Amino acid sequence: MEAEKKRFDYPSCDVSLSRFGEGQVESAFGCEIDYAMLSKIYASSQEETRYSPAECVGCETKRITGNPDPEHISTSYVERQNLTMRMQMRRFTRLTNGFSKKVENHAYAVALYTMHYNFCRIHKTLRVTPAMEAGVTDHVWTIEEMLDRVGL
């Protein structure tokens, strides 16, 4: 129980906000991670418009570190997570009143969203929270419990 009461640290705003690339994954997660990059290849078209991307004609995978399973190299999970986050958190939408103007406030909002998503929200497919499924906790956290654990 004592381990569950530890204070969770928010991400530092000094961290580079650029996309993960070579070297950044190792510095963030260490060398004991299986990580590969999938790049989509698009056909160039003169008919491309602002809202419709070019047709994807292939994919290229590249092992970055560790020993990733080639059958599980996919962008589906991260794209779904990004869509879920953007739909549930309007701070990512530039022309709304919830848009974060300060990177520090944005980092705090993302940290709270992530804690809620993983510890407080029961997912329909899992029928438990992701933290419970991973064995990190044994119960669904309340909002009050989450805020108490992060020191707010």
C-alpha cells in the first residue's frame, strides 16, 4: 500500500517537444525497450487538397532499439490514442477557448488526462481500468483519490 501512496511527478517542461527519433527514445526509456518506427509512403498527386491527404501506397519499418516483433509494428494504437486525447481534451484544438497558451499548463493538463484515463476510467473492452489490467492498482480510483495522489 505504501508504494501506491507515492507522489506522481508531472512531466518536465524542459523535455524537448519534438517527435521521438533516434536517441530520444533511449534517453526517455533506457535501452531495455523494443522500439521500431513505421513510415508511411504516400503517392504524390497534383489533386491533393488541404483536407485530404495523398493515398498511402506502402509502409517502411525500421528497428530503432531492442528486438521489436515485426508483426506488431503499427501506428494504429498511437493514432487511436491521439484521436481519443484530441476528442476528449480540447486543449489540442487551436481555435477553442480551452487551447493551452503556456506549455507548462498544457503538460499538467495532459498529465491529469493520462492519470484519469489509466486509473479512473473503466474501459469497455477491458471492463477495468488499464492500470488494473496492468496490475498497477487493485481498484478504480476516484477523482478525489487521483488529485490527492498527485498532490493537488
